[in-house]
Amino acid sequence: MRTNLKTLAILPFLILPFFTVGQALPPEQLNSAIEEKSKQLQEIQRQLEETQKNLSATQEEKRTLANELSQIQKNIKQLDLGMKSNTVKISKLNLELTGLAQAIKETERQIAVKTAATENIIKEVQQLDDADPLLIFLKNDTLSGAVEEQSRLTEINGDLTQATAELQALNDERQGKLKATTVKKTAVEGEYKTLTARKSVVEDKKKEQQEILAVTKNKEKTYQELAADLAKRQAEIAAEIEAIDAALRLKINQSGLPSVRKGVLGWPVPDTMRITQKYGGTAFALRGGYKGKWHNGIDIGGASGAVIASAEEGVVVAAGNQDLYCRRGAYGKFVVVRHPNNLVTLYGHMSKLNVTAGQRVTRGETIGYMGNTGYAFGVHLHFTVYDGTTFAMGGSRVCGPMPTGGDMDPEPYL
């Protein structure tokens, strides 16, 4: 019997250096610390939901200077809670990374021990395997001795096969933990980016507060005069967009679009699934909630600074801020992405952009953060899906660069 040395090709396993673990924490202590962070996150989430309810309850109130300033303060509070959540998540992820590092270190120790034991088996196999079966028979005084030695060789080969399988399993376990580590490190980076974005949005909100006070001179009469002018401008913009989009809806060519089914597009707000306004001639739209009679997308409610993700891979065809042309008149800070499947998606009312025109994005990539710029009563994402053959970035008579196209209900694609 000759040993199949091909089974030894995976030995020794390559043990790559990982990262240095600090003072090892007992598993119970580490798990307890992670559980504590989970409880903190649950409490922060409760507070965020309570803040969101308060914001939603005041969005339909009469637009007064005091109410608008109060809304800004509530948004800032929500952003502060969001930043606290980011900080706790980063701490929790780092604890989990520590646990993974310790587990990887232990697995590598087991691999080293198992490798040494396997090498000893290999040596014994080679010593026995070099002997010719006839010589084994001749050197033994009895037939039973020769059979016993031959059986030992078979047994050792079985041990080698088992040891090799165990080493492979340990190596697979290590690779799984390394992949989990990469995922968590990416999550940490994402939390840091969101934390930084929220800090920036807080500063923007404070500036907005000061600008409102400066423009109105802290007088309700002046505020109401400005609000009346704004309402006229919003109505003019809505009429312009509706007229263009209504004509383009007639040109939608379904044969050139992906079949309508769930999952064609990914959900654009990872943190929430809450739709606050549907598509089309909703009751809110029909009573003039948008200064028009048609809602060309869906609204997804969420917390200020929440991540907004691209619904599919594609190219950013526009990324801008309409508030520079018509403050609070239309989509505010927005992004438009053209996808390979002939769909175009619009993301409006963002607090901060994370992409620029011409940039390629992947499905699920962060393209910005939720806000209430433009014509928005509260914090939400306005999400529109267009037939790409009808889409264009035109120049609005009232509000600068304006996305228009044949819009469709996004929900069947999500």
C-alpha cells in the first residue's frame, strides 16, 4: 500500500498574520459588554422613534416662524440621537472585532497543534510505506505479526485522512471569521462616514436657523409674507413639472423596460421601510398637498441623516441643490442615477450628497443622507422611477436644473 501524497498538498496550512489583539477579555465579559451596547442601541432607537412621532405630529401644523424654528431644533435633536447611535454601534462593532480576533487566534493555535500532530503521522506513514509487503512478511516471525503491521499501516493512513479533514475544517472556520471581520470593519467605516455626515448636517441646520431669523428679522408678519410668496412659487413649479411629466408618461415604452417584479430595484433607505406617501393621485396630492394633483414618486419617512442607497448600479447623471435657485421650491438636494436596465431613479430632499455627476455607483452604495431640503414638510426621501428613454435634465423656468420624465410607480419594482 502506498500513501496518496496528493492528500498532503494542503499541508502545511498557510497561517497569515491577522492583527494584534490587546489584553484578552474573558468571553463572558466580552459578551456582557456587547449585550450592554445592544441595550443602549435599543434605548436610542426608542428615543428616535419618539422624536419622529413628535416631528410627524407637528408637520401638519400651521406654518409659523415659531413652528419652523421648533422643527429645526427637533431635527437637530434627532441628528444628535443619530450620532449617539453611530458612536455606540462603532463601540459594539469594535467589541465584536475583538471577539473575532481572539477566536481567530485560538483557531490558529489549534491549526498549529493539529499541523504538528499531522506531520508526525506523515512521518510514521512514510516509514511504514517504504517497506515492501514481502519484506514486512519476511521480517516477522509469524503471519499474524505481518498482518498486524500491515493493518497498522492502514490504520495510520485512516488517521492521516481524518487529520487532514480536521485541518481543512479549522482552516475553513478561520476563513469564515476573517470574512466576518472584513464585513464588520466595513460597517465601522460606514458608521464613521454617517457620523461625519450627521455632524455636517447639524451645522447646516444651525446655519438655516440663523438665516431664517436674519431674513424674517424674527417677525411673524415678515415670515408669513415670505411664506405666501413661497407658496405661489411652489405652485408654479408643481404646475410646470406636472405638465411635462404628464406628457412624458404617455411616451413610456414598457417593452424596453425590465418586467415589473419585486427586487428589480433595491430598497433605497436601509434603516426604514416606512412609506409616508404613495405614488400618483393620492388623497394628499389631490387636496393640493404638493401644490399639484399628482405625486410622481413615493415618500419614505425616516430619521434626519439616515443613509440613502442607490437602488441599482448605474451612473450618476445629476447631483445638485435646487435650493440655490428656488429655496424650498422643489427637490432640494437631489441625485439622479441612470441604470443599465433603462430605468432612471431620482432621490430628493437629501440633507447631504455623497456622489457627483458622472460617478459610477453600485447597488446599495451610499449616495447621500436623508433630510428635508426643498419643498418638504418633514424629513423623508422622495423616490421617483422614470422610463430612461423619456428622462431629461432640463432647465426649469422657475427652479434651475430640473429632472423630468415619464414617471412610474416605484413600489412594484422594489
